[in-house]
Amino acid sequence: MSPASQTEEAARDHAAWQQAVAAVLAKARKVDVSELPADPEHLLDTVTYDGVTVTPLYTRRDETAEAPLPGVFPFVRGRDAHRDVNRGWLVSAAFGADESDAKKINEAVLDGLDNGVSAIWLSVGGNGLSADALDVALGGVLLDLAPLTLDAGADTAAAAESLYALIDARAAAGDGVTDRAAITVALGASPLTDRFSGAAGVDAATAVALAGAAAGRAETVRAVTVDGTAFHNAGASDAEELGAAVAAGLEYLRALADSGVAVADALGQIEFRFAATDDQFQTIAKFRAGRQLWARVAQVLGAPEAGGAPQHAVTSAAMMSQRDPWVNMLRTTLAAFGAGVGGADSVTVLPFDAALPEGSVETSKSFAARIARNTQLLLLEESNLGRVLDPGAGSWYVEDLTEQVAAKAWEFVQQIETAGGYTAALDSGVVADRIAATRAQRDSDIAHRTTAVTGVNEFPNLGEAPLADGPSPLEGVARYGAAFEALRDRSDRFLAERGHRPKVLLAALGPVAEHNGRTTFAANLLASGGIEAVNPGTLDLATVTEIVRESETTIAVLCGTDKRYGTDGVPAVDALRAAGIETVLLAGPEKTFADAQGADRPDGFLTARIDAVSALTGLLDTLGAK
């Protein structure tokens, strides 16, 4: 068959598919096919917070030119063409947070290395490990086999000096240092992103000095980390995180150039840290797009071959929930999958209890750390995900999504540059305002439950134990479920004071087959705000007074079919009010009571798309939950 004939056949197949789609959509929407657009499949499109359109089907019509192989500009498919496929990405784990005992840290590090960890992320300074104790904390660690990343904040310069002294001493003594170039270290200086997040750290001048010194070391040392998670944790979308990070990277490059560092050496001093979420395809595309963006920067500066900066993925802190925290294990699994498939060089999985106050679950920190580590090991050693570089390559969906995310991120870079560069954009509010708008939209979607957070605004477990007193380790992070979890906190306080949770009566109309859908919906909605749904079964008007008394509440929700509301709704409302119910709500749309007036009319209507946070807040206020 000739190419022209193949094209014609493909066009006929696509047209036939469109007709089938139109028939299904017309039936579902109860309209005539003629009322649908010529391309009805686009009625099923979804649009991300970046304005990226995701279509329901990708075909050869969406095919793009094949990207170069890994290790070659623009590094979309990976920066390292020779990555060991038997090892895959590096399994990174964090050590030393809130721990000052160097020997205990060393024991934890060695145990991690013995059990699958292949990269160390070490906290130094503050109230934790002293920079002077690095030699103890890293005792027995072969730095040429386990790359090291420091998280030292304001003590970064002191930690770097101590680390260099440790390496020099080992080399002089012949203590496990035979090839200095094989030692890979990230000093973690991040003043520009620290400025956005408010984290304590070194200033930009110190970071530049560290980079200049690192460039002359025999080891592979990168002094600067562009920490994109600072933007993500504030509510940024994927493209906004990438765009702000690239803009920050540009500012570092300018500062390094001003200090006399050559372009290629300056590029060699920067690595990126990005958040990985449970939206696996968005995460895959994000890491691929991030490499493409930075490669473009390197190309413009005349050093395209130096544009392959390492990427450190950290599973999203914002997606971690306090309620039903076991679901976090599933979230981090998806995130680690997306980051690994997307080509991240190293991945850190946050423990499932990362958002919980100390003592909230009856498991040890070592258990949580082991599950976090083993999540990656299962993906690598049992699912063999590391054996193929860029397995998403060639997927019409992944390639299109990568290009769109990269384009949106580049638009944000240009917006920041137009505002005068990264620092000027921070000062003028360009970055913060853009991210705040995205956060507000996401919060609204979660509040309206158009975006589900399992265990929080959908399928909550009202019977789980209250949280322990104390601050969340992720205080300051714009966690997705925070608004609903604040309502659950109010319910917990009510429970502690009164011995039971706030209650609402479900007044079910008709047989179970009729009311089950809406009683289930109402109970799920109420539980997401910490409110117990009392369901005595089908409402009997003859005993309604007794039912109301036993429910111990002044609020009721009518649940039934639209047809049942038409016949039994008004009598039920009147009976409930006469029995002492002060607020009657209806599970269903307002149109079902369009003809009712005054006291015959419910006080509110609960539907799938209400602002649940606002509605539940009002109920808790009424029920006396502080």
C-alpha cells in the first residue's frame, strides 16, 4: 500500500472512530449527534493547572520526531548514556534530621547502605549534626560508591570545609580513596530558592565562592542546588516549578560568570531538585521537560554539551496526608515510579508518616524509613524499571506532554526574565503571585471535591485515632488536604471534650435501593469534615420524634431520589422540624424543591460539586465544634 493510501485509510479510521465517540457522547448527554462539534472527542479533554490540554486518545497523528539518544543534547531522554541498567537510578535516603549524635547517624547510614540505599542525603548544622563531626557520621562510608548530598543550610561552608578535610585525609592515608574523580558530592547551597521559601541558608556570595572552589577540586563536586521543591511546596504547578527553577539557575550562572568562572564550569556546578507527585505521567513529563529546558539554556550560552545537570527527585511533601496516612505509601510509589521512568538521577521517597506529629501512629521511624527505601527497591529490583533508559520515549502521550510542559515552563522563564530576572521577580511578587493563583485554584478544586484526595475528601476513615499533639514536620507546606484535615482536627477536639463526634441525622426516604446512593454520598461528605452520619434506616414519620431524640443532633440531611422528594419531601421536612431538627439539608439539587416555600423548604442543598469545606465548616460551627 502506498503512503498516500495509508494516509487515506488512517483518515477514514479516525473519522469512523469520531462517529463512534459522537454516538456515545450524544447518548450520555441526551442530545442529538448533530448538536456535537465536528471533533467530539475534545469534549473529553482535560486541562492541567499549566493550561496543558490532555486529550482522551493519542494516535500516530500526534507523532513527533524522535529525540536524540540519552546522554546527547538536549538530554530529554536522560543525561547519562552509560547509566548502569542493573542499578538504575540512585536510591537516596535522608539521614541526620534532628539528630546530633554522629555515631547514631553513622549507624543509620551504614544500615541504609547495607539494605539498598545507594546515595546519602545528610543533614548538617542547626540543632543536628555538627560539621566538625562529619568524619564520625561518614565513618566506613565509601564515598566513591555512595554519592553524598549535604543539607547544611547556613552551615554549608563549614560543612564543605570539613568534608574536604575528610576526603584529603583519607586520600593521604590511602583509606578507600583511590579515584577522587569517582567521588560525587553536592554541597547543597541554595540561597536563591531559600530566599523564596524563607529557609535559613548561605548568601549568594558564599554560594558563588563555594562553586569557584568546588570547580578546582579533583572530585566531582557541585556546589549549588536549585531546589524546585521550594516552589512546589508553596503550591506551584509543574511548569511553574520548572520555570522558576530554571530562572534561578540562570541567575546563578550570571553570578558565577561575573566571578570569573567559565560557562562550562559554571554549568557543572549546578544540580536541580524537583518534586515528584502521584500523577505519574505529569511527573514523567516534568523531569524530561526539565532537562530539555536546562539544555536549551546551555545551548544559548554556547556550551550545549554541558547542559546535562543532575536531577534529584523528592516525592511531594504537598501531597502527603495526615489522615489515613497509609495511603501515602501508594502516593509515593506512584511518584517514585514517575521520577524513575522520567529519568531522575536519584530519588528520595518521603516516609509515609512525614506529615504526622510525633507519635501519631504506632509504628517506629525505622519502619517508615524501611518502607520508603523498599518502595524504590521493589520498583528497581522486582519491576526492573531501571533496566531501560527513558521507557516513555516514543509514547505519543508522553512526548506531547513533555513538549507542552516544557513550552509552558519556558513561558514562565520568559515572564520572570521580562520582570528583570529571578531576584527582581521575587521582589516584585511575580513568582509568588503566579504560584498563589495556582494554589488557590487547586485548593478550590479540592474543596469542591473535583480533585480527590483519597482518605481526606473522599473515602475518609472517621474511626481512625486522633492525631498526637504537636506540630507537623511539614509545617509551612501547602498540603493538598490541609483544609479538610483542619476540620477533622475540630472533630477530634469535640470528641475529646464530649465523648462523641459531631453528629448529623440521615433522614432516608423510601426503600434502601432508592436512598442508598445519596445516604452513602452524604455519609462520605460528612465524614470528610469529621461529622458522624447517624443512619437509622428509612424514616418513619410516626416515630420521627424518637428518632431525632436518639440521634442527639439538631441537623438532618434528607436522602432519597428526586421522584421521592416530589412526593414525600415536604412532609418529611415538616416532620423533622416539628421533632426538633433546626437545620434540614437535602442531598440533591435545589430544583427538586423548586415549588416549596418557607418552612417546607430545606435550608441547604448538598451536591457533588458544592464547596465542601465551606459547607462542613458551617455545620461544625452549628454543632458547636470549636
